[in-house]
Amino acid sequence: MYRLIKPLLFQFSPESVHHFVVGALKRFNRLPGGAALSKTIWGFDDAKLRRTVFGLEFKNPVGLAAGFDKNAEMMAEMGNLGFGFVEIGTVTPLPQPGNPQPRMFRLPGDGALINRMGFNNQGVDVAAERIKAYRNSRYNQSNLIIGGNIGKNKDTPNEDAVSDYVKCFDKLFNVVDYFVVNVSSPNTPNLRALQDKEPLKHILNTLQQRNLKNGLSRPILLKIAPDLTNEQLDDIVEIVQETKIAGVIATNTTISREGLTNANKSEAGGLSGKPLTQRSTEVIRYLTSKSNRAFPIIGVGGIHSPQDALDKLEAGAALVQLYTGFIYEGPELITRINKKILSV
């Protein structure tokens, strides 16, 4: 079905199509019988797919990566398409418009996207209220895990960044199941400098202290860039073990343009999709080996086929996430991955 309409959708700008699809899915799922039909067409459930990772039970190991549902508008709809978990955000304490448009570009020949969105979002207060409303609504799916991906506002200097992460953490604490600290997006000036050892430890230790104060702790994960060297990945392993956070998401978008053929390859921003497939899997394998599987990893980056997902799971990932592959291949990819996992 998706393959029939994709050529038409790809005639329009990626951001326009995103807003159209969001609206269409929301309207369809609100029609009498719409949600049930969505589950019938795309949903796939099997007890053998369930995974318990960092203390949470996932109905299946295929999730929606951050960036698609920035403002927590699509949780029910994404669950109806078969995702086992949905990660909202990246959210920041204050609303911000992000970078000027156009800011997302397709590279069809490369199976990729370049985005320089810049953490455009309506702010953490809006996201928290929407998740709370979803939890209390008739659309709530009790087995859908929701993660909160948090970042800092563009105008917040790096030396004050920890306060932004704390604000988002506190606002979302009662409504999400896990947190992701995003210090690896290339689209907020100087954000990646927070991946350096000392500032990163400061942020993570501060959030862990908030966790302890609440009595009920939430798993905290760190999302890292694929552009880190092995020495930097060694630091990540050490930091995760020292701060005792729950795990790592590998990886975010890349600033590399190696091997691209499309005319849009010169656009600034983070590259996602097929060009990232191998590198993200390499990072997962390296972290798994270096840490001796000391912490869970969520694998994301260039998953366009069931085999891509299996490769990440075999490299050491406990769960996987889709974004660009979901856009190029459609919701059928979720079911295909889950069926492939059951067959091996």
C-alpha cells in the first residue's frame, strides 16, 4: 500500500509530507473502527517478541526513533502501526522554531535524508501534557513504552546546559518510561562538545542524583554520534559504567558525506539512512565487545530491511529503532522485521 503512494508523497517537500501524514494518520485513527483497522493491517503481536530491557517490558523490539514525533502527538497512531515503543522529542525546556526552512532533504539514490531541524519543538511543558493526556485517554495502550529524548535550547550556553536537561527530566519524569540524553545532534551549535568526558559526566551524574531523589528511578540512556573515534567510544563505556546510567543509543546522524551521489549531499546537517547502516552497526559491535555486554544498547541508523535490524541485534543491540527506513520503506517494515526475528 505504502509503495503505491510513496512516489506521490516524494513529489513534495519532506517537512510538508510529514505534516500531511501526521494529520492523515490522526484523522484515520479517530474514525470509528480506524484504530482497529490500522492494527489489523499493520499490527503484529507475538509473545515471543517481548523483551525486558533495563527493567521495562517491550511488546516487541522495534521502536520509533526520536525526531519523528517531536511534540508527542503520534503515540497512539505509532503504536497502532506496530511499534513496540515510541521515543518522543527531542524536547527542550522552552519552545523553539529550529533552523530556517528548507531544513530536510531527501537523497533517494542514497536511501538517505539530511536534516538540520535544530531541535524545533513546542517545549517540554506541551509534550508532558500530551503524554499525560494520552496515558489517561481511551487510546492508551498500556504495553506501549514511551521514551523522552531531552536536549538543551539553542541559546543556552554549554556551561549552563545541565540546567536545561534537569528541567526536561523533571517535567517528563512522571509521564515517560525512560529518558534519552541527546548531546549528539549536529544541528545545535556546539552541542556535540557536551560529549566530551567531563561535561558529559556532569550532566549524567546530575540526572542520576535527581533519579535517586525521586525514589522511583527511570532508566537514562545516552545517545551518541557515529563519528566518535574508538578512543572516544572507550570513554563512553567508562562514563556509562561510572555514572551507572541504563545504556546507550547508537547512533545519531552523521556529519560524514562519504560515498554519497545525490545532488543534496552538500547540504549542511545530519545524514541518516542507508549510508549509516554499516557504521552504526560497527559502533554497536565495538561497544558490546569493549564493555563485555555490561549495558544494553538500542541500535538505530540505516535500518531499511529486516536483515539490517538482525545485523544490529547480532552485533549486540537489545532493541532497534527506525526513522529514515520507516520513511522510505513504510510501516510494513515494522512487521517484516518482527517476523524475521521470529524466524531465526
